[in-house]
Amino acid sequence: MNKRISMVLTLFFALMFTLPAGVHARTITDMAGRSVEIPNKVERVICSGPGCLRYLTYLQGQDMIVGVDSIEQRDNKFDARPYALANPQFKKQPLIGEFRGHDNPELILGLAPQPQVIFKTYKEMGYDPDELQAKTGIPVICLSYSSLAGERDAIYKSLQLMGDVIGKPARAKAVCDFMEEQITDLYGRTSAIPEQERKSCYVGGIAKKGPHGLQSTEPAYPPFRFVNAQNVACPPADKGKPLQHANVSKEQIVSWNPEILFVDISTCQLGDNAGAVYELSTDPAYQALDAVIKDEVYTVLPYNWYSMNYGSILADAYYVGKVLYPERFKDIDPKAKADAIYSFLVGKPVFSAMEKSFSEKAFSRLAPR
């Protein structure tokens, strides 16, 4: 009974103080088209769903959080989230619920101080935003999390919305401009290469809610798209579409026989006797591939880790470009470029910290075994 009384009082005070009346409140429209009343000045927030705290970190608003979901508190051997590596203090924040948007209203109501707004990505995951708002009395703002290759407008609008809410519109614009400048530069370096001179390539071992082997790929792998690479897993007729993750057959990979192979080092989580690296070193079918015979197999950073890490996508694109067309990227040191990207987006150079837990190093030629 005492617990129930305490929760009711907490909710009462949350409703009293979260949204001051009159000139102290305003109404915004979130990315789900919902009208949400929020305080004029927001200083305390929480983030729900994959990628949400990443957005806040990009906007240099990470010090505004008053709680985190369970993935931020974990001690993992493997971690490829630059925003979290740059902010180890997240592990010490109070818990708001489970990851992937499975928030706990009781834990949220127990936070002190209380958040003034809840940002939420992937509104279909976990708590419905309207229900969460009703149960906590705290405004819930839905954001979009999308493909950097095919749906950048939704990303930029979400960052601008978050920037408007937390009082950082200039930083939001700077982040959007930065990402667009990198993509424009990548396209510009490679767009004039004739189709017949573009090397065929394939990327395997792509993470998708966990590690996978060589057959796990992306037909619309953004780093390939940004440098106009010829992705054998992407039929020419589909190049304009933001295609999703795919598992292809071993026979298909052998049939494609790409000139260059890339391996996402997230596959190393499967251990020494499994994953893409092990398959390439032991499977006779893969060992007959031209790329393997000619030692044209290279490693890239994971970027699918609690949704898409946009900085890693850009860093991978510069490395892929350097491998495929070194003369067009002769001014680029891929590892230094990666750290420059991370320094701007998350505030620290975290390339070394991210790759050190994996048995294979990123941005390297894969040594034959």
C-alpha cells in the first residue's frame, strides 16, 4: 500500500512540475505526427529505443540524461557503439527499463530528478508512446531512425527536432551538414568512374541482432553505395532502393566470385571456429574464390550495433573507397579519418577502443591462415 501511495504522489508531482502552464509550455509535432506539449526549456531527458541516446550524444546533450536502458549498463566483451565508448559514465546512470524500448514506468517515476521529456525511437518497439506518456505523465517525443543511404531526410529532421527541444538547433544543423558533407565527398571521389572500371565486391559477416557468418550481407550496404561500388549482392535494377539485410547461399557467393571481399569484424564474436573468417580459411569452396586466392580480403568495422552507427558507416565508406580506388583516396588515412569522424560526432577518437576486443583488426587485409 505504501508503495502505491508513493507512486501516486510521484506521478502527481511529475504532472505538476513537468509541464508548467502558460508561457512555460509549447506544443511540437513529433516524427510520428503526434502533437506533444513540452516545457519551453528542457534540461533533463531520457532516451528510449535503439539509437536514441546516440542521437543525443551527437547533439552534445548526453549530460541531460537522468537514466538509461539496460544495454547501457552492460559490461560486454564486444562493443561497437562509439557513442557509448566515448561516454563510460552511462553505465552508472539509473535504470529506466530494458533495451529496445521496453521501458518500465515505475522505474521512470522513481528517477530523481524526473526527466522533462522522453525521446523514443522505433515507436513500435516496447511501450506504445501514448501509453508510456499516460502512465508517466511525461511527454514522449517520437523520432525516426533510418538508413543513412536511403532515408537521410528522416534522420536530419529527427536530429533537428531533438535539437529544437533541447535548445541545440545550431549543433543539430552542424551534425546534419557534417554527415552530408562526408557523403557528398565520397560520391564526388568516385562518381566519374566508368561502370566497366568499377571492381565487383561483396561484404559478409554483417551483424543483424547478433553475429553471423559470411552469408550475412546487405544488398544496399551503405559504404558501397557511397563510393559507387559494384556490389554483387545488389542487382542493378534494385540500386535505387534501400534494400534490407539478406542471407545468401554459399553457392551464390561462389557464383558471383567478387574481385574484392570485405568482412565485418562483428563476425569474430562467433569464436575461433566459426564465423566468416573461419569459413574463408577452411571451406574449399570459399578458398577457390579469386579474392581469397589473390589476398583481396579486407576487414571493416561493424555498424549494426543497437541500430546503425552512422559514424562507422562513414568511416567504413572511406576505407572501402581506399581499397577499391586508392588513387582517388590517396589523401585519406582511413583510421585517422575514422577518428576524425568520431571526434566530431561523439566527442572522442574511439577507433582503437572499438576494435581492440575483436580478434581481427578493422581496416586491414585479412591474413590467410
